[in-house]
Amino acid sequence: MASTSISKAEKSYIQAGLLANPPRRADGRSLHDFRVISLETGFAPLSNGSAHLSIGRNPHNGSGGTDIMASVKLEVESIEEDASDGGRIVCNVSCSPSAYPHLTSGALDDLQYDLTTVLHQTLSHPSLHPKNLNIIPRKKSWLLNLDLLVTADAGNIYDALFMAARAALWDTKVPRTRSVEYKSPKSLSSASGDMDVDQDTTSGFDTRKVAHATDFELPDYWDEGEILEGRERWPVAITLNLVKTIHFLDATLQEEASCASRLLVVHSYESPISPTVQSMRMLGSEELSILNLKNLIKEAESYTNTMFSSLTAKLEDEDFRRNQKARERFGKRR
Amino acid sequence: MASTEAVITQRKFFKKTARGKVVKVLRERYLRDDVACGIQGCRECSTEIPEPLPFSGSFEHQLYPNGHYLLPDTNVFLAQMDLIESSLFTPPIILLQTVIEEVRHRSLPLYNRLKALTKSEDKSIWIFYNEYRSETAIVREENEIPNDRNDRGIRVATAWYNTHISLTRPPIRGQKQTPHPTVVLMTEDAANREKAAKSGVTSISVRKYVEGMKDANLLLDLLAADGSQEIEPTKAASGRQALYPDYLPISTLLAGVKAGELHQGHFNANQYNYLEGSVPVPAFDKPILLVGRENMNRVVQGDIVVVEVFPEKEWKAPADEVVDQEATLKNDDAEDSGEEGDENGEEVFVKESRALSESSSQKPPSERQPTGRVVGVVKRNWRAYVCHIDNTSLTSTLTTSLSTQTVFATPVSRLLPRIRLRTRQAPILLNQKILVTIDRWDATSRYPEGHFVRALGRVESKEAEQESLLLEFEVPYRPFGKAILDCLPPEGDQWVVPPKGEFDIQNIWRDREDLRDVIVCSIDPPGCQDIDDALHAKLLPNGNIEAGVHIADVSHFVLPDNPMDSEAAARGTTVYLVDNRIDMLPSLLGTNLCSLRPFVERLAFSSIWELTPDAEIVSVRFTKSVIKPKAAFTYEEAQIRKDDPNLQDDLTNSIRLLNSLAIKLKAKRMAAGALNLASPEVKIHLDSAESSDPIDVEQKELRETNSLVEEFMLLANISVAKKIEESFPQTAVLRRHLPPPKTNFEKLQDILRKTKGLSLDVSSSGALAASLDICVDANEPAFNTLVRIMATRCMLSAEYFSSGSVAKNTFGHYGLASKIYTHFTSPIRRYADVLVHRQLSAAIGFTPLHATLHSKSHVERVLDVVNRRHRMAQMAGRASVEFYVGLALKARGEQAKVRGEADVKEEAFVIRTFRNGVGVFVSKLGIEGLVTFKRDTQFDAENYTITVPGAKEDVKISVFEKVIVRIEVEKDKNTQRGKVKMTLVEPVDSSAL
């Protein structure tokens, strides 16, 4: 963060290290190495989907590192007249004051607002919108609240936020609903005095004219619901920290303070090969030539690709751990 | 780590709130290894409480000679609760937590019965918390529905029990190994039994289990109809034609009701026409009419149903014909009714549709009311009904055999359909009153199916009839339990008011006024044992009069929130039957300690007024007191005493004083617009205590002194109501009588206008009172009473309510024309009065108000029960009178026969005309009856007349006409029900019609 105050000497020392050949970083990583990322999904049982992510936590004592908790809460929302159909996504990032002890509450608000804007604008984009947030067409839908809480910041907050968001959204289960309606049989003729009643029985589940549905019910289901449609699409982000001609990844707070500008690229992988750019931000004050930008975007693609595949693998592993494995372990105990 | 095992320890589910939000609910569970098995002497498990399960199980069942325990599945309790509750069913039972929870989820009443069962001492039931024992806890699998999960849990628990037993009883060297008892899974679900067999768990169906029991014959009848279908796979249920449309799913119903397209309400059957019913709903002024069997769609009196209303052009008017189910369906065969294409079914269908089409002929559009059909049931209100076995439904060849057969049970109440039931005791049950529960009503079955619960006794025996009355009107009549009797003063009937002063250890005299010297007397009906009110009056030096009403201080003995109080609240009211009284409070209180007997010191709650000689209230005060009544008069004695000019003692003078005030009070009340309504009241003479055969019936006589007591009770009630409403504006217990909707009177007004040219002004109670006064027929003095009776029937009934629950402008009592009213004067026999006593006592600062009486919702809940009990008690009382009137008429008819006279004939008034009959009211006997003609007559619905062919020429009969009827008591051939049968004698003899 730019507000982390380091001295000019420190700054130039860090820059010199990064520009040296071979480059040297304080923790011994190479320019494009990440710190250790740990991720756990489903840590908040009362939410509809949750994830706990940290980057660079000390594996021995669990201290330090960027720490983020993300949770998804679904809420039933009545759709007002001429409002958009199919649900909404609202992202909110809040920063714990203990993560930024040096910030005043006003500055903290600004920071939260900035982070929220980036996440909300990216994730609520129509191209990413899951199709199963509907409950009753034109009547009711789910409002997806994605809340991210930054409990500690040790640099690279954007990557961490997007990863946590992707994990929580991946973990999200939408409760199954069944819309119910009462379709009045307008064609009902004189049925009285007639003993054989057959085809005229009305069905409560006629989906052809669902516009009449007024309410919904929750059918009992073994699981917590179905996953969000298109959960593979949720994007991953990479921050390229720029120092002169080179760039490096996963900056610590000090390193962030030492580089004048950063490029944030958010990629969504509909197919594993060709990503679409969901969002791009240039942070910082230095200039960047178009040519450079092109190269950087190309580079970013390879990073996000790795990040995407390893994150997906981890998320699948988490799903397995929490269900099948736990069940097997329980079965063995007997 | 908790998070890794979340899938085991946490149960998450979604709940939809009333406001349509979805909430996620999380339940954590902690598994333990020390949940006890409940078997006596188990070396592994130990508990503090004694284990109910015998060490070697039960040897009573022939299939399990090594001993067994029974582990019933949920469906056993859902379907066969009567069996489990039977005192003959005593195997040791293991009750799983899973089962209890599933029962609670499915049916709250059954859950409550199950809870009571686990507490009863004659059953050995052990509740095993299988979900909390680590070995028996299970986790819901992927794609597993809850029902399967629970079934699996039950099987796992059964298997665990069997292993547990064998593990804890290892063979001992040198001793012969005794075989272990088996834990048997009892379930109605064939699929579950199959799965159990696969995993090596012993299982059995209920029917099969009961068949192997000692008392199989008696117990098999208790089996609900649910169990019977597997046993007879010959009747392919799927092959049957659905006679009724299916219900919509409950969520659809609620959605429809919410959207206002459907309507929800209580179903009321029509007692004159079993093919017609109605559902009052808030959306329409008139109740929604349901015509025909399939529009009523398997609903039974009292069910909460959802109705769809037809388009307005299909609306109908209620039928004007009596359609008797016994007559129409006489030949229906219980064995195969409801099967496809049988001739019987066709016949019934033809008859019924004719009955419908005839009645739905041209009617004035004004009489049409919303018409619809039932599309679903929100809540069944089924309970045990008193029935007779229909003897024609017995297969004639089998009348003596003990084999199972299907018979019809006809409920005593005309509002209920016949119930099909299977029994092997049919021949024994003939001529008995029996209790039958409805189990289900399938779309393929014309009648509901039920099972036999128990026999009440021989038809027309007093005991059976009385019990059946109490059951039919849901009057709680069990004797008071020990916990309740323990709340009585320990001195019992030796209890006396302690002398004032130092010997008054309990401080009973605190703040009590000593009114022992006041000349107080009570006036009651003869033979009254529970005297709860007494009066006094005296002249004051300033020319005004002091009058006092003294009510037994019941709230001194019945303290809030103890077992006696809860029981009284549940009973709500004392029920008076002709030959019996079901007390609300133990009789020690009702007929002794709280009865204001003469010459005995009693605690009282007094209301004392200062009145001007013109009966204007100068002041009123309320106080707890001690009184010593100087006399207990009957109405007649008081009347005679008052009228005797020779008597000039204080007591007599005070009665005269009271009387003069009462006359003025009444005049004022009438001027304010109070109604003088009439309802037929009949008195039964019982000739002696032993035989209690009524010998005669006569109308109750009203004396001046009746009205004296009444006026002062009204005065007390009104004064008290004002006081408590002032002190507790949110929770005061009040009573109101809402003005009836104008539409209720439409028909009566129309009849009066057309037949007598009279008009009825119903704009206010005063106007109604005035116009009722001029409804007289010079030739017929009884006519006025008749109109009053009919007007009374158009009104709503009065109800108790909590003052904070309704708008203040609806507090009024229509009949009494009072702005505010309550019941204060009979705390021995009405629970509302007890509450009012407590509130008044708090209002005068005598005692603090109990916390429950500050809670609006609590007061509302209690009053709901009291209102319902009150209604039921009235109906039970009326039914009891009817029964005795029937007996009396029968006796009279027999005497007449002995004397060689003709049958009993009485004057009667026509009150209703039907296409094929007339409803008549016999004022002398206070009974209503129905004269039906076999042939149709010319019926003029517009003018309420029918024309019947007479001996010479046709005779026109209209409403209010005086006729003479022959009254016989005829034993209904099919049901053994004593039934008053009336036939017209004049103007025409209808026996030939």
C-alpha cells in the first residue's frame, strides 16, 4: 500500500535488489514467485459459501501474511416493477482496523471503498452472472451478498481478494426452490353432479405459465443446494508490480511501497486456454507505454493461467475433503 | 478439528420464514459413547433412572420364544397409535429419538400422545437417543431423502442393539448359554423390512406382530386401516377409479390463499342435506356453498379447508330439500363401495345426482351464494366419533362369525359421513355405542376409513348415552387427579373461616370487610348445590338504597398457575346435563367451601352500590368480605315470601326492596334497547334419583324473582367490567356480543313480510326489540315467542375477549345493549369469572395481579379455550335434554298405548318449508322436528309455502302456520338411534304421503 511509510533509503535498497541480476528480494523469492497460499472453504457454516485465504502466513507460528475471509449470503429479494430479472450480486469489502493500524477511519473508509469498487464492478458484470439466481421469474430472486473481510494485509491484497472471492463463490450453494402457483381453471365447466372427474384436476406445478407463480417452497434435499451456474468463470487476478523495466509478483507491503505503479489484470477462463479480460486497472502514477502494456498483458495471461488451474485443483480438493473424505473417516470409526 | 468433521457434527437446513425470507439453520451435535441402552442389568450402560426394559425381554410373543424387545418405526406411531396405547399391548418398547422427532414433525397431536405414553406407568418404554450415540449416529448420504435417512438410522440402531446385547452377555465357561433376546424392528414399510432383512435385522409388520399376540382378537380391531391393504393384495388399489379429485399440494394452496384466488375456512356440513356443506370465509358475506360429494371432496365437519370459488354464473342457492344419507345410501355395500363400476356405485351415483339436480332447479338469484369446491385441506380435525354399527352392512351369513368384515359405522352426529371399518367383533358391537376414529379418506373410496377404538355400552343405556354425549362434545370428564386435589385446603370439608383476630394464622381477614351481620340471602333454582351468588339490600338514612351482590370468593382457593387452575382453565366451564354435572372445580370447592350456604360463614367478593330509589347508581365499591347468609331461597319460595303481605321481617323487606329496584333496572335496560330473546327451555322431571326415568317434560316457568336475580347479576357484571377495563386496558377479560350482520335476518324478514305482512327493523338492537314487540298475532299468543326464537337464531353468539385485542368500539353487548360487559358472578362454574375475580382483586389493590394476566397473548389463549368449551357445553346440555325428551316421549307414547289412546299429538308451528317436507317446532315440548313426505309436493320457495294433496282438496301450508303433529319415537332400523318421528295430522294426514 502506498500509505505504508518507508524511507527513501529503504525504497532504493529494495528497488536495487529487484533490479539486480539475479534479482534479490528480502524473502529470497525470485521475481515471479508467490508466497505460500493457504485456502480453506466452507469455514463459516451459516453462510451459503465461504472461504478463508491467506498469503504468506508463517507456516510455523501462523503469523503474518495477508488474511482474508470471504462469505456469501443469499437473500430473497422481491423484484420491483421494471427491475432487472435474475438476481443481483453485491460485493462488499471491509477492512479490519487492526489490519491497517496506521490509517485513520476516514482513510480506512476510502480504502474499503476503492477495494469494493474494483471487486463489485468486476464480479457483478453481466458476463459473469450466474443463471440460477432466479426464484420466481419477475417476482423473486436471490440477492447474492459477497462480503470480504481483510483481517491482515501483508501485501498483494487484490490477488488475495479475487482468489478468496472466487473460492467463496465456488463454494456457494443456492438453496433449491420450487415455485408454486395456483392456476385457476378458467375453463372449468359444470363439473357438479358429475362423478367422474378426470383430466380437469389442476396441477400446482405447471411450468408453462410460471408468470402466475406467486410463492415458492423449499423442497427437502440432501445437500445444501446446487452450485452457482458457471462457477468456473469466476475470475482470477494478478497484480504486476512495475519497477522500471521489470515486473514482479506478490509484492510484500515494503515492495509495494517501493514501486511506483502496478498493473492489475483480471482474467476469466471460460475455457482453460483463452481467457477473457474482465477488468484491468493501472495503479500508481508512472507512465506505461502501449507496447509495454501489450507485453505485460501477455505475461499476465500465463500467470493467471497457472493461478487458475492450481486454484481450481485446490477448490476441488477442498470439496472432496469436506464431504467424501469426512464421511469415509466417519464410516471407518465404527 | 471441528471443521474437518463438520459433515458429521453439523446439520444444516434452510427454513422459510413467514415473511418469505430464507434462513439457514445450523445444528451442532456432540456424539458420546455413554448413551444407555435401558436394559436392566446391562453391564456396559448405567443410568441414574431405573431401566424399564427387562433383562431377557418379553416372552409373550409366540414368534420370539427367546424373548424380544420391540423397536417401532415412525409409521407405527403415525398409523397405529390406538394399538400402542391399548392396555393389552405391553411388550418392552425401545423408542428411538429419530422416531420421536419424526412423529413430532409429522403430527403434533400424535407426538403429544406419544409423550404421554412414555410417561405412563403401565408401559415399559425406553427412549434411546440414537442420534447422540457415536455408534448409532448416521450422516445423510448424497442424494438420500430424509425418510430414507431416518429409516437407515432406525435400522442401524436396531442392529446396534442386537450386537450390544450379544457383546455384553459373553458366554461363561461351564454354564449353558441362554439364547439372547432379539430386538425386533416393527414397521409398516415393506421396503424398510426388505432392507432390514438384507442387513440381518429382524423385522415384522404390525399386523403380523399383533396376530401372534395373546389378545390378537381384541387388538386386531384397533389396527388402523392403513395396515390392512397389504394383507389383501387382491384389491388392487391402483385399479380403482378415483372418485374424488386430488388435493393440491399444501404450498400451492397457501400460495393461492395468499394471492386471494383461494379461500380458507372451517368446513360446516349441512345437517339436513349430506350432499351440501358450507365454508364461511372473510372474503364473502355469505358462506361459500359446496354442493355435491366431489365438490366437498372428502372433508369432514370442522376441517380447515381451502376452497376455490366458481365463476359467478355457476353460483347456486342452498337446496330446499332434505336429503338423508341413510335413505339414499341404504343399499350401499361396505365391502365393495368405492370400487369401479359396481352396480351399487352406479345406483348411488344416479340417486345422488338426481337429488342434486332437483335441488339445483330454478331459484331466485337473490338467494344464490358463492359456490365452489374444496381443492385442499390445511388441517384435519379428525378425532374419535361416537358411532353405531350399521346392521344392514353386516354380511348376513356372517352375523355370528368372528371373522373380519367390513362394516359401516354411522356417527351419531348427522354432520359426519358414514365410516367404513374392518372389525372381527361386528356381531358383538351391534346395538352398542362405539368410538371410531377416521384414519384416512382416499380419493378412491366413497367413505372415509376408520378403526374401532372402544365400546361405550349398550345403545340407549344411560351410561353409554351420557359418555357418548361427553365424547361427542369433547367435554373433559375424567375425575380430578391427585395433583389437582392436592391444591385444595388440607382441612377438607372441615375448613371454616377462622375467627377474626390472633387465631387467624393465614391472615384470611386481611383487608376483608366483616359483612356477617348484613342480612344476605341467596335465591337459586331448587336443588342448587353450587350457590355462587347472594344478595342484600337496605335503606340508607338519606333515602337511598344500599344493594349488594356477594359472589363466592373462588380466587381465594384457586391460585394462579397451579394444577387446579390449569385444569379449570382447560375445562373452562361446568357442564350441566339433565342427570349429571361435570364440574370445572373439585366438588369440595363448588358445592361446599365456595357455596354460599345459609348460616355458614363464607368468603365472598362483594359489590356494593348506593342506588337512588329510581335505581340510579350513586356510587359503587368492591371489597373482599366475609358473609353469613341468612337464608337460601328457591325462586318460588322467594316469590311467595315477597307476595305474602303478612310478612314484614327484614329479610322479606329486603327482597321487596331488591325487587322494586330490579323492575326499574330492567325498565331502563329495555329502554336502552336490550333484547328480550327467547330460546326454548325445557325442564325434565326426574321421578326418582335411582331410576331417573323422566316422566314428563314441561317448559321452564319464569318468575319475577328470576328476573330479580338476573338484573342484579347484570348490574354487577357491568360495574365490574367498567372497573377492570379501567385498571387493565390491555388485558381485561370482557364479554361481548357483536351485532349480527343484517344479511342474517334477510330470510326471516322476508318470511314475516310475505306470510304475516309484518316487518322487522334490524337497524339496531333497540329497533329490533321494538319491532319484535309488535310481531304479534292476536289469535296466537305463542307466535311472538316463535318469532323471538327464530330471531335469536339469526344472531351471533357472545364471546369472551381480552380488551387489548379488539377495537374499543366493538366491546358492546348487543343483546344486553350495554357498552361493556363481563362475567363476574359465577366463578364456581365459569373460568372467565375466576380471571375477572383476579383482575378485580388486583384493581382494588387486594392482591397483585399474576404475571400471566398481564400478558395479552396468554389471556387470549385462555379465552379461546373457554369460548370453545362454553359452546360445547351448551351443545352437550341441549343434546342431553333432547335425549331425555326422546325417552319421555317414548314413555308417554307407551302409556298412551296402555290406556288405549291414540298416539301423542301436539300442536306445532311450521318454521321452515322444504320441497319434500316441513320443519316444525313443538312449543310445548321445546323440540324441533322434521316432517318429510315421500312424494314431492308443490313447493313455492318465494312464498315459503307448500301445497299438499289433502283428503278432498289440496292444502296449502305456509311458514308460521299452526299444525298438529303426531310424535312418535322410532328406533332407526339401521343405526339403533332413537329418533323423534313426526307426521302431520292436521291439516292433512301426511302418513300416507
